[in-house]
Amino acid sequence: MDQQEDRIAVASPGRVRAARRLHPVPIRIMHWINAAAMLIMITSGWGIYDDDVIIRGFHFGQFWRLGDWAAWSLNWHFAGMWFLAINGLVYLIYGFASGRFREKLLPIRPAEVVQTVVDTLQFKIAHEDITVYNAVQKLLYIVVISAGIAQVVTGLAIWKPVQFSGLVALLGGFQMARVLHFAGMAVIVGFVIVHVALALLVPRTLWAMVAGGPRLTPRAATEGSRRP
């Protein structure tokens, strides 16, 4: 009987194609482009920040900065900006068009968020099934996506304050736009730290983003998205 089912699967290409990877090829490519672009943007941004600090007495050491001085850091920042903006736009379009955002990030229930936080504080978090995001993971992904969009908006205001004077005024002025941009950077850096730490604690998640992870049938993917 098993052999017969195997033959049916081989003879039915549509059935075989229905089983997809946890992370399709486009997601993996965009993830690693995004990782490189974010690293460039963050470290070059620290170099720009040091030229005109927001928090008095707070500087980033040369080891953490990309660029020996502000102008060089700006060149890196603009280069990374195009990769991050274009890649991010493609990621958003893909996420909405493919239904991946709805499948992986929704729904988010407050009670589940609270329970996940409580479990984490008690070191009871289990991650046997890497195909399912818990409530806090879903929330963090939505927060970092929102922060990325906000960074584009505040970045435009800082980059072209005359051309986008209306946007600058809406944000509360040029200096407030800088503060909001810095705050958005802090949110993203916080996410990256947590994200990398979890990847190191659960190496299967890192390897899944390289190789694609386990194969999912449409039914399994739908059921997984409904789990807490």
C-alpha cells in the first residue's frame, strides 16, 4: 500500500509541488539581503550619529562604526538604503500577495502574548516545532516591520528636509525626526539581538533559513497558522 501511494505521489506532480518549504527561496534570498543591508545601515548610522549626537556624552566607538568619519559613513548609509528599501518593498509585496503574513503572523491574541511572556520568564519556552511562531514572535515581527517602515519615513525627512518640509513639520521638526529615527534604530537593534540569540539557542531555525526548513503541505501550513 505504501509503495502504491509513493507511485501516486510521483505520478502526480501537482501533489508533490503542493508540499512547500517553510522558507521558500524568495524569502531566504530577501532575508539575507536584508540582514546585510541592515548591518550596513545600523553601523553606518552610528558613524553619522557620532558627528552630531542626540544623547549628550553617548558615542559609538570606532569598532562599531562603518566609516572613519561622517561623510564616509553617509556614503555607506545611502548605499545600504537602496538595498534595504527595494528589498523591503519586495518583501512586503511578497508577504501580502502570498498570504505569508496572514498565515504566519495572525492572529495575535493578548492572552497568548501574556502567557508566552510568563512561560519565557519561567524558562518553559519550548521550540520543537519551528514551523509555528508563538504570540510574542508574531508581535515582534509586526513591530520590526512597522519600525522599518517608520525608518523610511523619518529617514526621508532627515535626508531631504526641504523637499519634504511638510513631512518634517508633521514629525515635529528636523530634530524630532532625528530622535524618532534614532528610536526606530534602537527598536530594530533590539529585535536583531533577540533574533540572533534565539537563532543561536535553536540552531535549527538558522539552518532552516539557509536550506529552507521542513516541507509543509497546505493543510499543515493552515493548521500551523491557527495554533497559539
